[in-house]
Amino acid sequence: MSAWKDLERRVARALGGERAGPRGRYGSDVVGVPLAVEVKRTVRVTGGIQGAWVKQAQRQGKAEGQPWLLVVGMHGDRAPIAVCDFKLFCELARESGRLPDVQEPAA
């Protein structure tokens, strides 16, 4: 099994979904979860999140009508990082009790 497929399987399992498998350029890498999930693996030592990856995840979220999530794993790394919209992060952190429930300022 290739390393990127293994990463997709691990991410899917952790989120309670399934790896979508080969679907071409369209569709989330993980199905069965309330998020549009894009999984990337990089072998670069410097790592870094590529802007194109974020844009791809955002487009996928918009196409699926779901919040987007980008998961990036580095070569040999067993703890990938997650990137999402800051508003979604705050919402999830509040729901989990990690942030106080605060009122957002009126626009």
C-alpha cells in the first residue's frame, strides 16, 4: 500500500469515515463525514502548506456544501496537521468546551 493511501485511510478512520478511493480530481478524499476533506502527503523536509492545497480544499467544500478540512502529513510523520477555516475552528472549540461561548461583534 502506498504511503499516501495509508495516510488517507488513517485520516478517514480517525474522522469516522471511509477513504473515497480513486475518484479523479473531484470529490473529497474521505466520505461519510460532515466535512469536505482533502488529504495531502509531502516528503519535503521543509513541509509547508501549499496555497494550491488550501484552494483545492476550499473549492471542494464549496462544491459539496460542507466546511472544508485540509490534512497534511509529512514523510514519516504519525501526527499530521489540520487546516480549516478559522470560524469553523472556533465553532468546534466552543462546542467542545475548550473556548468560552462569546458573542461575535456585530458587523
